[in-house]
Amino acid sequence: MPGVPGSNPINEKFHTSDMTAIARLVKWQDLEGDIRKGSPYPRCTGVHRRAVCVYGSGDLHWMLHQHHLFANKFDPEVDDTAIKCLEVYLRLKALHNIDLHAQYAPE
């Protein structure tokens, strides 16, 4: 609801409810493209299954900038490196409070 404390301003880009939901990060094939031209997210670097991106390692940098709790979909047969890199990142963050994202973010 626009105008309610904590609400987002009306924007055509965010009319799809799963884009603003915190639960699950999904890249829909028909919404991918150039962010500078208004696309909500960049193209998938993995593959598509039923019009949903199966994330590749090239999607990780973008993914770590998002607010979602979970990401849909990963497949070790598509890009096992993406899964291993994300696992190392989360392990270091959880066990040692090391935020690699902040250390290696482009300036």
C-alpha cells in the first residue's frame, strides 16, 4: 500500500510481487536484460529451466547485493563452482564474521 510506513513507492519495475518479497530470489527469463535500460536484473549466466534461471557463478556478485533469504535455482550439473563459491562465502561469514563481499566489492 503506497503511503504506508515501510512501503515502497509505486514503480512499474516492481509490480511483480516476487521481486520485492524477501523469501526467494528468482530470475525470470522474460524479465532479464540490461539494467541500464530498465530490466530488473541482468541476464542469467547459467541456463534456463521453464523460464527460470539456474544460477551460474557469474550471477553470484549480483546475488549478494540482493535482500532475499533464499535463491532459486542452483544445480551442480549446471555450475558446481557457483555452489562451492557461495558455500565458502556463507561459511566464512557465519563462522568467522568475514564479509568477503565488502572486501572485494568494486569501488
